[in-house]
Amino acid sequence: MISYQCIISGKVQGVYYRSHIQEMASEAGFNGSVMNLKNGKVEATVTLNDERKLPYFLDILKAGSPYSHRSEE
């Protein structure tokens, strides 16, 4: 098993990003956590048995919620 930590920036707080990501990742069978950071970013961690699933998890993070926006940082 291998764990990954992702820091997501942009418009990700106050737009249901965290809750949406938790729901989507859980439905896809991922185990981990998502939390808001004091600096306005979001931290997502995931533990994978098969690291080939990482791109799918990253796609969930990139898609965000219907109200979030990508940052060019």
C-alpha cells in the first residue's frame, strides 16, 4: 500500500469542494481523508493498494465540485 497527499488550491473552500470530493472518492472505493487548511487550500490524502488507480483519484480532485474553480498556481 502507498499513501499520497495532495494539496489543492484555487476556489476550493466554501464551494462544497471537500464534501463533494469525499463523496465521489468514497463512491469510487477510495480510502482517505479531505480537510480544509487554514491557508484556504484543501488537503486530500488517499491510500492505494494499486497505484495505477492514482490517475482516477486525481481526476476526481481536478473535477472538483460544481462550484469550485481551478487555479493556475
